[in-house]
Amino acid sequence: MDAVRALKRAGQGVGLAAFALIVVLLAPMTAGAEVVDRIVAVINDSIITLSELNAATAAALEGVGGERPGDKKAFEVKGQVLDTLIEQKLVKQAADKAGIEVSEREIDNAVDDVKKQNGLTKETLLVALAQSGLTYRGYREQLKEQIRQAKFISKEFRSKINVEDAEIDEYYRRNQDGFLSPQTYRLNMIFLPLVDERAMNQKLGMILEGLDKGEEFKTLARLYSEGPNADKGGDMGMVKAHELDHAVADAAAPLEINGISKPIQTPSGIYVIQLLERPARVPMPLAEVKDAIKDRLFKKMMDDRFRFWLEETKRFAHIETRL
């Protein structure tokens, strides 16, 4: 079922779909269940059936905690899901009217992206689809609609948005704390690889005993470390936190200057570190973050214009709900 969950998440992020509506994918119905279908919403010349709504609600509930359809949460979510389905229908109708087409190659590329992002082969993809009660052909149709809707949104709004340099400058001025330089540390490091566990633990015991006796960290690093720069006392120089093993970075964060960590167990071995410096983080130069700010402002403008268009479209559409 992990592949199924991965597939659901991946289906929401194809191409430009980050700007599109939330698309609920792979919503399996209980095998053998008897469903009395009926129309729950009319949107211009389109409809939404109860089976569509129940399937989408079940998928949404799995994403927020796995409640069963019938629990209180299901009733809270169902109305929100219906609103989302109605909005999807409106976007689909607009894309139809605009003549937006999607090629087989675009769908193939989307499927390949899903497999690559989630480590799926063609076979595991088919298994996940089968477990969700969806055919490969049906899945491709869902991806096609996502791509088509995203292309429509891009066509309608992307060319009409222009982020001015003055807007970027103002955003940077107001949000410098959100663009701080990466955390860096200067560390001495001892590393004992997990090759011979008994020998590793013996060395670790001698290191800890030496530290208890007040021996210098660098001296112990020269004697026992099998990591980088052991001959220099394990001096790593300045390193960025994201360049370190996560466990090592986490251990460095709370240390005081010249403080020494407890042994840090990782799959590759054991680290012991000494923190020498922790420079304060400062705002990065505007030139280094300008593109990121532009992208952020562009997406916000895109989202705002899309939401405005959607509200106006809903205002003039014939929408009738029958829950």
C-alpha cells in the first residue's frame, strides 16, 4: 500500500499542476459494495455523482488521517470535497472551451515522472493501480486532465503576470529574515566506521576515557579517527549544516563553543564532534535570492488571479447541489 500512497501524492504534482486545483486521485471503492448512484451536483452541463463524491472523500480522508467514510470527519470533509470537484468541473469546461490539447507524449512523460519520483517500475505502478481499483488507462486519463487543466491555467494567467524589480526589492526589504545564509560550523571530528563493531566500540571506549581525563580532542582524533583530516586533529574547517550527516548537524546545533558531543550513531559508523565556531547567520545578498523571490511573487500572483477567475466563473455558472 506504500506504493499506492506514493502514487496518490505524485499524481498531484505533474508539471504545472502546482498552480492547479487539488486533484483527488486513485480513490478505490470497496469491492463488492452495492452503490445506489445519484446526482449530487449540476455544474452547467456537467454532473457529479454520489459515487464520485464518495470516492474522492475516501481518498481525501486517507490523506488527513485515514478515517473511515462514516466517521464524523467524513461528513466534515465531504462538503469541502464537493466544492473542489465543482471547481474542477468549471476548470475542465473552460479548458474544453479553450481547445486545450494534451499529447500522448506529455502523458508518457508524466507517468515517467511519477515512476521516477517514487521509485516505481512499470510493474509496481500497475500493482498500485490495481490495488486502488484503477486501470492503467483510467490513470492516464486522470493525468491527462490534470495536465490539460494546468496548461489552461498557465495559458490564461502566466502571460499576464509581470513581477517588477521594485516589487522584488520591497519583498526582500520586508522579509530579509527569510533569506538568511546557511548555518555553518567549524568542527573537529572523530569518525569510527562500522566495519568491525567490536573494534569500533573498543576505540570509542578509549576516546571517551581520554576525554574524561581531559585529553585534547585533536590528540584523540589523530590517534583514533578514521575520518577526514584525522592527521590534522579532525579539523573540518567551515562546513554548511546541510553538507553534514543529518545526525551530526542535529548534534552540532545545541553545542556551546568548544563543547563536545556525545557519540553520534549513524548507519555508517560513530561520530564525535567538537564545535569550534558557529558564525551568526546573516541575510543573503539580494542578487543571490532575487530569482527565488521572483518565483515566490509570481506564484502568489498566479494563485490570486486564478482564485479571482474561479470565483467570478462560479458566480456566473449554473451550480446546483443536491446533498
